[in-house]
Amino acid sequence: MAEYVIVGGGSAGCALAGRLAQADVGKIVVLEAGPRDTHPLIHIPAGFVKLLDSKLLYHYHTEQQTALGGRAPVMPQGNVLGGGSSVNAAIYIRGQRSDYDGWAQAGAEGWSYADVLPYFRRAEDNDRMADDYHGTGGPLGVSDLRQITDLTRALVRGAQEAGIPFTHDFNGVRQRGVGFNQTTTRNGRRCSAAVAYLHPAMKTGNVEVRTGCLVTRVLFDGDRAVGVEYIRKGRVEQVMAAAEVILSGGGVQTPKLLMLSGVGPEAELRRHGIAVKHRLEGVGQNLQDHLEFPAIRFCTGRYGYHGEDSPLRAIKNGLQYLLFKSGPVMSNVTEACAFVNVDDMEAEPNVQMHFVPIVFMDGDQEQVKRAGATINPCVLRPESRGEVRLRSIDPAADPIIDPRYLSAPEDMRLSVKALNLARRILAQPSLAGYVEATEAFPGAAMQDQAALESYIRARGKTVYHPVGTCRMGVDDMAVVDPELRVRGLRNLRVVDNSVMPTLISGNTNAPAIMIGEKASDLIRGVGPLQRSNA
């Protein structure tokens, strides 16, 4: 018997377990489907590139997307302790003030920017900044990049030449601008949520981590969650929770588990012959994700990181990293980005651009073996909404994932403008010494609206940010209340990115950790941190 059972050892689950253990609330059991985070490449900044096709990620296939020409793109998600924070590009982005203020205005009381900023700061151990926006001494290492290639620096200069101002901090007074990313690293190694929170928590003796666990359902006594059932090494087992069951599986797995447990849309449950424990029509609805698409120019020489993973250079780079903590292995590859409003350059950003000093396209696209510069823009707050549904009652079966990318016309309008801005950046004088004069993708012939829309449909890919499928709020379609309690049930909460009412403006790992931090106070019933005046 545990006090708390946390289903999912990803970013939010690790942060939550760490804080609960620190507060000595009793025994905590964390169930994770994937393995422990022992693979050496997890902990090396550039190592994630070699893990993208590994079993440390789920490789979900979405449903065929009408707006992507019938393609069914892959949506990878972390499948290892630390979740996405163990296998992502480690980019530390929080989003905009208006993202969180919008949550609060829509009914998520206590989740405004002034409410959540103190939790971002509590989590943070920033190696450069300590002010009203940034913290030091927290569990999560946040550091400046020690390795930035000249091609990335040229991309940043090119963006400034295109009219985007430079910023030294995307998470401070303003997000708008172009600059170099900070990353969740410390002393040259990845600082995942497992490293930051879970590993120290395990040393307290208050946390037991069980990996390789496929959770099949939540167990109930009436309307009260009392434990979970799971399969481990072919055996069906149970673990009971005296206080609460907490679901932290993320935007895909959490709604799936709720539905398998009889909690969700009535018609969907009955379609699979599942007894309705509690009708919640919002479970699995409101799916949102970022969709990106590349603008690419090939390089005139050996610039960026093309070829740095060849056998001989990999040995050299590996030794340089081990001996001096420098060189290409220290890079997170996506070293810079820009936030810009493509309708009004002075306004709040509506587009993010990732700058990548290689030719980078999705795994289902042709792979080009040439040096190049890629800019991947995405619309920050897409209006398109999708859903997650059950494929079958088999807990091992992947759910139906239908993001309905670009189903909202405004998303396509902004996407075309973002792509054209990315092309303009690649044509700036600062890039002239690095890239060819002609554009590789979309290509010079692609100029009119219809052609660019067709290109985006053919090349669009996920940015790995599915959220919103168990959104918080107070209306009938909300799955959890602002204290993250599943509405209409007792002792059951959701603590992960599925509770986001709307997708935040940027990468979602830092917000997931913030959600885990804030949830630890909600669960313990202690008062929230003092609201920020920043």
C-alpha cells in the first residue's frame, strides 16, 4: 500500500514525485512503462539525435490527416524515465504571459502568469540569470549552450537582418526576438526531470520506481480511486493508494487510461463495451499540437554538423567531450530560435522558428545527405483541435490519435507567412558565405499561395507537443478542476500536459515541470507560492 501512486515517470510525474518525497508525505510508487534512464546517450546533450528511432520513444502514428494530403505522420513521445525530458532537444521555453492569463480567464483559477511564474522560478537553477523571472538553487539545471556552430550564429544574424530583434532571454520580460536557447543541462550533461527530481527522491527511501509497467486501468471503490492494475513481465499486478492516484502519462496516454477505466465520453466507452464508471465527455477531446515545416538551403562547404557523426569524427568528438566538455557533442543541435509575429513584427509572437544547422526533415521524408541550414517555423497557438480515442480495449494497443492539423484556416494562413519569413532569413547577407544562392526547399518555383500551401501539407511534421486532452476548467467539457482533480470522482488527479486548456507558446517541457511543481502544493493542501509582481 502506498500513499500516492503516480502513473507515468515523465517530466511532470518526476517533478511531482520529487517534491512529494521532499515533503515526506509517505510512500510514493511511480509506475513507468519504459525502462530506467541508464542509456549513456540520454545524458549527453547531442545524444538524443541517435535515440530518435529507438525504443526509448513511442512512435505513434496519427490518423490520416486530410489537410496533410492523407499522410499519417508519426508523433514520437518519450518512453523512458524522465519522459520527453530524457530524449528531447532540452530547449528551455516557458511560453508567454498571455498563455497562462488566458487559462485563468477561461476558468483555470490560480494558473495565471503571476501564479505560475513562482513555480518556474522554484524549479530553476539558472547558470546565468537570477532576477524576478529566473531562479537559482532549484532542482532543474538551466544553462547557456557551451557549443554553438558558426552556421547557427549566421542564422541569428540573418534573422536580425530580416527585422527580428535580438533577445538574450525568451523567458523574461518579453518573448519576442531571436537568440540562443538555454537548455536543461548542468555541467555539460542533460538535466532531465528524472535527474533533477526523481533520482534524488529515490535516495530518500520515500519513492519506489517500477519500470516496464503497462497500466491497464484505475481501480475504484464507488467514486473513489483506490489504486491501479498493471502488467509487468507478463503478470497482472495491483498497487493500492491510500491517498490519491495521480495520472501523469501525458496528452496521449492519460486520456487512453481514463477511457479504459470507464471514465470518458459515453458513446466512445459503449462503442468498446466498456462499462461507464463516470461520464466525462471532454476526455480525449481538445487535442492540440505544434506543426512545423522546413525552409532549407544547402551549404557551400562543410558547415554546421553534417558528417560529425561519421565513425572517425564521432570518436574525435566523443573524446573531446569526455576530456574537455566541448565540441559538437555539447550541442543540442537546435541551438537558436526566434519568436515573431508574422502579421506585425512589434506585436506578441504568433510563430516560433527553430534554427537547425543541418538538413532536418521528418523520418517519413527523403533523407538528404548534405550540409545545410534548416529553419522550422510553427504556429504557436493553433486553432485546430483534434482528439484521442480508443482503438480497442487492448491496453497495449495504441490509441487513435487525430490532431486534425491545419483544419482551421487561420493556421494555414499564418503557416504560409511564417514559411516566407523563414525563406527571407535564409536569403540574408549573413548567410551568403555559408549557403547556396538558390533555395533547396521549398524551392524557387514555389511562390504563389496554392504552391506554398501544398508544400506545407506535404512537409508538415509534429513538434512533439500534444496537449489539452484532459483540460482543466469549470465548464461541462473540462476533465479536471483547477486543482487538477478529475471532476466528479474522488482521490484521482491528472498532472501532466493533458490538463493545458490551450497549447502554450513554445516548447512544452518546462511547463510540464511547472505543472508537477504546482500540483505538489495542491495535493498537500498547502498555500500557493506568493504571486509574482513581475
